[in-house]
Amino acid sequence: CQLQGTIDDCTCQIDTETVDQFNNYKVYPRLSSLLSKDYFRYFQVNLKRPCPFWDDDGSCSFEFCQVKTCREEDVPAGLKGQRAKIKPFTAKDYSYGGNEDCADEDLGSINLTLSEETQAGFERWKVYDQSLVDFCTVKDEIDSDMQYVDLLLNPERYTGYKGPSAIRVWDAIYKENCFRSLGASNSLGPFGTDSSEEVCIEKRTFYRAISGLHASINTHLSSKYLLSDSSGSLFKKGKPEPEWGLNVTEFLNHFEKPEARKTGFPWLKNLYFLYLMELRAIWKASTFLRNFDLYTGNSEDDADLKDAVKDLLTVVGNFPSHFDEKALFSTKDSMKLRSEFHERFTNITRIMDCVGCQKCKLWGKLQVKGLGTALKILFSEPPNFTRGQQEFLSRNEIVALFNAFGRLSESIHQLENFRRMIGPGGKGG
Ligand code: FAD
């Protein structure tokens, strides 16, 4: 895990050391505190949707795979009525009675006051197909099987999920959905140093984002590994909690595979790559996020929450060189590529319903939704989220985006701990 050098493909001049410093000292402490707040800890998810690709393999009997859902009454009232509480952000009229029809009226009135530049943006926007923007096409918010999950009660960590079920899911993702040539050895990253010139930047980006997510998940399970379990059953009352912590051997087993060695440990660099993508998405949406009505119903908490979000956005804005999404989809073949990109991403969203461990499925779905939200921001025209588009992102998308970014931030923070334990001349060097 002794990573060095620039992170290629982000079309920004950034090396891993700069990201480490920025993340570990500026972003990680702020984000960890922010994500413990009520607004960000309750996520709505459907964990019951059947796998559309193969029969459930029943591996969810693992004890550590269980998800503790929360009762409706545990969730702050303001979050449950979130849609009714949305205040449209308009320069004209900020007083709002609170129903959605009013919101539409207000949005309509904004168009009249658009600057020429913004109007031109809307015109350009018409050529896009909105369905290609919503990368997470599964409309979770209107799903009757949606449950609230308290993320703090269900931390992402080692669950014991591995073997054929887990491999089948990763294989489905890589072989069918990552623009990877079929028949290639699963063990070798398709965009290693030798072949990167042959593959266009959009396809590399797609692969690197998924690989970065995979690297992050495996870093988490190695850094919150089950070290001892004297409790017998996790759910037995009065038993001590098991002990979780760093497991260097587990970490090396994931990242020291011969196939990873051959290509110079690209998987961990993909984690940095994905971090830069989501960082940029948050920065690009920062005006929207600053004005979004983050509301839980507790005015004191809400004031702290807004301050904390603004503080984080200021830090994010000070990052020296952001990921440049304009390098993607910029040629004449872009629309076709973009539609293919979208289709494959939608498939990955569906594959998450096939994960045979509820806890892994929860965090997998959240992180894919967060990535989908980041892509939606990166490939949207600015008018869609600067003025009067309060509903461009739902609360659940914002929660997913910040928590997904929080996962990457924690992974990079944990790499520092692994580096310390392994040492410069250690096995991982
Ligand atoms: P795997 O991680 O299963 O990888 C399969 C193959 O993919 C490897 O042999 C390698 O060739 C390739 N590969 C590995 N990493 C990368 C990468 N970063 N980029 C490109 N290729 C790669 N387990 C938990 O304990 N807790 C969790 O929360 C959890 N969440 C999961 C979420 C999802 C969506 C899935 C599919 C699995 C999850 N797992 C979780 C299981 C975990 O990711 C591993 O599958 C498991 O630990 C077995 O690891 P492995 O080293 O055998 O190879």
C-alpha cells in the first residue's frame, strides 16, 4: 500500500500524497462528524427486492450480515415529511406554504427571470434525455418496501461474506458491465498500464470507479475485521460486543494478489480516482447543497448541520486541482457512449439486489446510489442544480452521496494505518 505518484485519468495534476494530506487532516475529521448527524444517518433502502439475474443463494444466514432496521418512530419527524418541507430556492419568493403544487408554481416563475446565459443552458439541456442523467434509475423513494436504516447502527465491516456468492456478484459486475472484453482473465485488471492507451477515457473511468468501490469495500472489511468474538451470538442480550479492528493479513490477501502486483497495485489507485470523482461532484453541486433545505425538524441541530455542511464545502472548494469531467463525453460519438455507460451502470444497480448478505447489500446499494448521484451531477448542465431546482437531488441521494464519499474518505484514512503497521520495508511495500 505504499502508493506514490499522480493519479492518472483524472485530468488533474494530483498525486496520492496530496490526497492523503487533504483527506486525512481536512476532510475526514469533518465528514465523520457530519455523518453522525441525524440528517445523514437515516437512509431509505429496499433490501427485499429480488435478484433479477439468478435465484437467491440463501447465504444471508451469516450472523454478521444482518441489518438492524429502525422503527418509523425512531426517525426524526422532519425527515419523514421531507418532501412536504422542501422550500424551493427562489430569489423572488422565499416564503413557502409547503405543498408540491406551490413548488411547481415557483419553479415556473423562475424561468421568467433567467439570464441569457442560463436560458442558453436550458436550450442546450433540451437535447439531453433526462433518463440518461438519472444514473440510479431505480426510483427507491416511491417504493413501498423501502425501510429506514440507521447507518450508525449498521457499520460497514467484515461480515464473512465471501466465496462463490461474492465472486459471482463481482464477476457479473466486471465481466458483463465494465466494458471488459469477455474471456479476459478475471484476475487481471483490463486497464493495466500496458493497455490503457487502447481504451477510451469514458470506459477507463467506468472501470476505475467500480474497481475503486471494490477496493474501498475490501479496505473496510480489513480495517474493521472480526478480531475476537467472545459473545457467542451477536444478538444475545448481556453479551459483550465482539472486537473489531485492523487485520493486516486480510488486507494483504486482498491487495497482494499476483494479478494486482503485476499491474503495480492499480486497485488502490482506483480508490483515489473514485475519491477525486466524488469530491468533484460535491464541489460542482456546492451552490445547490449550500441552499438545500437540510431539515430534520430540530432547529438547533439544523443550524449546526448547515454550518457543518458549509464548512465542509469550503474545504472541498480549496482542493488544488479537481477532477475534470469535461474530458469525458466530449466527442461526436458521445451520446451513444453515454447511453451505453448509463445502461451498464443501471445493470450494476440491479446486481446489488443479488448480493447474498444484507449488510453488504445495504452498503453496496448506498455506495452505488452515491456514485450514481455523483455521475448525475458531473454530467448535468449547471442550470439543473443552481437555481430553482430544489428537487434536482432528493434527500436520499444527498445522504447516499455524502455517505459514499465518507466511505472513500475513511478507506484512505485507514490506508495510513495499514502503512504504519506494515512499515516501509514490510510485506506491503
Ligand atoms: P474479491 O474481493 O471477492 O474479488 C474477486 C476478484 O476480483 C479477485 O480475485 C480479483 O481478481 C478481482 N479484484 C479484487 N479487488 C479488485 C479491485 N479493487 N479492482 C478490480 N478487481 C479486483 N465482505 C465483508 O466482509 N463486508 C462487506 O461489507 C462486504 N461488502 C460487499 C459488497 C458487495 C457489493 C460485494 C459483491 C461483496 C462484499 N463483500 C463484503 C465481500 C468482499 O468484497 C469480498 O468478495 C470477499 O472478502 C472475498 O474477497 P477475495 O479477496 O476473495 O476477492
